[in-house]
Amino acid sequence: MVKILKNIHYRLPLKLITSYNWAKLIKPARAILPVIGVHIDLRINRARPGIKLISRLSGYSNREYVRKGINDLINHNLIIKRKEGRHNVYSLTDLSFCKRGSYFPIYKKGMILSGIWAGLTPCEKALLLVLGVKAKVNDPEALDLGFHAMGNIYEVNKYIKWAGISRSSFYTAFPGLNHKNLIEFWEYEDTYRYGIYALQ
């Protein structure tokens, strides 16, 4: 009998965001990295999702965009691609995978296979993961309210730069994530307090 692993997830590291490498990626690359990440066999750091699967789960039906996204991840030293027979095999690098330290979990079943990730706009994808890694897991209010973590945005410009999006995109993506039940937020003068869900 094959044991089914539950709660498989990709640990997107804080250092990927704060180094501004996430902001430098093209839109398809940001959509693809978590898809490859959730398919990695952590024992050997290898994944073999095909272009068709990556295309469907990332939300990019144009396979040329998918290839450009994969190449962008390679060029930014976030993944390594090898050929094994007719299949591409991907590995994560130290910059794109968190072995220890702060990270945001992207769950294979709840976020990727469910189609939620593919259904987000490019700006929502970019911002969601920034919000995730910058939120505090040990915030007592998070547990009381049922969130994975909670955070405070004091300087919107920092989040805009980390996400690699425009100011107008931030003000579209932030409420968009709220409407899609991935975050909830409260506005206090010049500060946003938000709770973020990690869908398992």
C-alpha cells in the first residue's frame, strides 16, 4: 500500500523576497516557481512536472510563456534544469528553498492543485507571497482569528518593491486577495493590519 503524504508544501523563503530576487522575476517565473516547488521530492531535491502540468497549475496556457518563465528562474539561479531521457528534471537552489529560517508554506493540495494559485492575477501572486513571508506566525491574534499569520504594513512602498509591482497594482491586488478569501485586512490611519491564510 502506498502511503499518501498529507500537507505537502513548498517553503518559499523570506530571503528570496528581501533580496529583491522575487521582484526581478518576470510574471510567468513567479507563477511557476511555487508549482515546481510543491512537486519537489525533498529527499533528493528533484521534480519532474511536465510543461503541460506546469502550464495548467501556473495559470499560463501559452507554453512559450511557461518556457520563458522557466528560463528566467534558471537565469536568476532559483532552479536548475537537467534533461533525463525525454523529461526535464528540476531542482531548487539555496536561494529558492528554505531549509531553516522564515518562510511561507505554499500547500500543494490547498493552493496549487485546487486551482486557486492559477486563478490569481500576476500581481496577486506577486503580493500574496510577500505578505506571507512578512507576516508573523507567532502573533497571538492569528491563532485566535484562525489565520496562519498576521502582519502590519507601515510602508506600502516596501511591499511594492518586494513584490515588483506598481502602486496601482498594489491597491488592486490587496483587496483582490481579500475578495478571494486569502487575506483579511483592517485599515488604521496609514497602516494596514492583515491576516493571511495558508490553505492546506
